[in-house]
Amino acid sequence: MHAHRRAVARASAVCAVLFGVSACAGGAAAPADDVTVLTFWSSLRGTENVIDLFNETHDDIQVELTDTPTGAAGTNSMLYNSVRAGNAPDVATLETNIAAQFALDGVLLDITDDITPEVRDAMLPQAFDLTTFDGRTYGLALDIEPMMMYYRADLFEKYDIEVPTTWAEYRAAGERLAAQDPDVRIGTFFTNGAAHVASYVWQTADPWFSADDDGWEVGMTGAGSLRVADYWQSMVDDDLVKVVPDGSQEWSAAVANDQIATFLVGAWGGGALMGSMPGSAGSWRVAPLPYWADQGPATGTQGGSAFGIPVGSDHPDEALELIEWMITNEDAMRARIATGTSSMYPAVTDLVDVGRETLDASYFGGQDIYGVFDEAAATVPEGWTWGPRTALTDAALVEELAKVRRGTTVREALHAAQDETYRDMAALGLQVRTREDDA
């Protein structure tokens, strides 16, 4: 990248964010015939508003936005194909857990040495880690989504249940609920919830993957993983939770019928509740995820998006300028969440107040849910590494978790997913070993 030109341009952009445009003015606007046109692929809601604002406020860079499908068969697959074909966009949205895989596969540019220091310093360290692999950074996170406990305050009051702070208390609350009403459960074990299980394990500071000079180590059956597996297995075996897929009609009906008292999900899940469960407005509150009493408060993350620059971009300097503007600019964040139904937690902590001001807090009984997010985000353990085949690991674990309703244990699901991940990584020629802490 052209470091000097990029540094000057983005320093001006950061100045405008921090101090206002007039304080940073100087020099004439770029000539009309000297405009860089960027291509940008994204599936994120609100991006069109953001890009409209960028184009209105920038003369030297304009952006052409393409709305792409979500998931492995959407933007992810399209990016692989476009990089191979040599027609990749300049900027793309990615899920934060896929960054390591894209880096290993040569899909994203290494931007480590080009990130503006002010932007690096503005980001929550745990958010910066989400797109860092082997000490190098391949994207910048828009949001970090600490795992939270949304709960029905009216149901807790009705059944005289205290808000649990530890996993032991969460189980005790489940026992008390089930004893009083056979139709109500404290929460859900999602049979497609690979991301949920990963977040629970993240909380224990026992990463599934690590890399060193000898290659990759896969540790999905480590001590933290097995602690999580055994806990949720006991909740399933004792019929203290619903056992259904996340997002299923069965789950939605149970929530709508006041049969599920908590929803464990990334911070973004509050907005999802607002959109899908309008009938329970005013009844929901949020609290930190229960923690292990012998480890202290902590939480993993679940969900989150980032922006990266695909290999083959014609304008990497300007692409990074766009990315840094999108994740740091207050007006850009306002444009993205203008509907008032987003509870995403920004990776740049200075933008948290934008979310707080925009959200319709009446759905949560006027609670300052961003204050709770702040508390939780600070407890996300650093050092979690996503593996180089995240999509396959996720699919393998989802396939196994679906069998829990038919008698497969959560331990068995983790072992099977680890075995599949190991075989795939070895077949790719990667140096890989497994860590069997349960031997």
C-alpha cells in the first residue's frame, strides 16, 4: 500500500471524526475526474444507508455497493470464487469467526502495518483480536457481541426467581421453575447452536485452537469444553431446558407462549427479540451471562461482523480508508442502526453511546442495556483463536448437536466434531495435532 498517501488521507478522516470537518479543513476538494470508485460486497442490514452517507460526504472516493447473501453459500463462497477469478471486490463483509480461514486460504490482504494507530487504539482489544491470526490482522471488526442473558422479568417475578449470576444458580432457577410449572423452562439448549457452545467454552478460557511453530493444535475436548458439555448434558437429561433448534418455529412459539424464561445470545439478540417478539415488549431485561463461581465473571462472544480487503483489490489504500470510516464514524453508526431496533455492540467503544441513544429502551423496561454490555465486554477472555477451517468445524458440530435429541451426548458431539476437523486439516496438508485433556 502507498503508506504515506494512505496515512495522510486517513489521518484527515480520523481528525474529522474526532474534531469535526471544519477543524480539519485544508486544501481544495479532489477534482471530479480524480475519483476512486470502490466495489463493496455486504449482507449487513443498514449498509446502504452507510454507503449513501459516505458517498455524500466524500469527493475523492465513491462506493458501489452490492447486496450479497449471508452465510457460507453467500458472501463467503462468492469471495473465494472472485479471488480465484481475479475479479474480487475492494471491500467485503465477513463474519468475525471466518477471518483465520480466509487468511490461511489467501483470500484477504494482511493490513497489520497499515491500520491507523488512532483506530487501533479506539477498538476494544478483544474486538481487534477477532480478525487477527498468527499475529497478523486481516480485517477490522464492526461489532463485538458478548454473550448475554436476556430474561423475562415478569416470569422471574411470577415464579419468585432471583436473577442468576453463576451457572449453579442458573440450574437452581431452572429446577425452581420446572417444579412450579411443567410447561416453563429456564432456557434452551440449541441443537444447531455450535456458536453458543463455542461461546460457553470461550468463557472458560480454554481455546479450541492454537498455533505455534509445530503447527495447529485442536482442543475441542479440553477441560473447559468438557465442563460445558457436562453442564448442558445435565440440563438436558433433567429436562430443565427446551431442546430445539435456534430460530425454529418451535422455539419461537415457546417464547411467545411464555414458556422460556431466558435467551442466552450475543448482545445483538436484543434487537432480534424486538423484531420477532413485539408482544413481550417491556417484559425483557438483560444481565451478564452466568459464570463459573471458581473462575469469576467472564463471557465469550457470539456473532459479529468485520470488513476485510480481498486479495486482488485495485484500491487497497482507499478500501482501508472506507473500512476505518465505517467502524469509527458516529454518523455512519447512526445511519446503520437508524431503525432503533439494533442492539449491536460496537467494536469502537466511543460509539457505544450512539447505540444507547438510538435504541428504543422501552422494550427492555427502560433498562440501560448498553451499560450491561459494557460490563460484559470487559470480561471477554483474550486469546481465543478461531481455527483455519471454521465453516467445516461449525457444520460438523451442528450435525452432531442435532443428534442430542436422539441420545447423543454433548461430549460425543464435541469429540466427533474434533475428529472431523482434524481429518480435514490433515487432508489439507496442515501440521495438526489434538489435545486430549480428558484422557
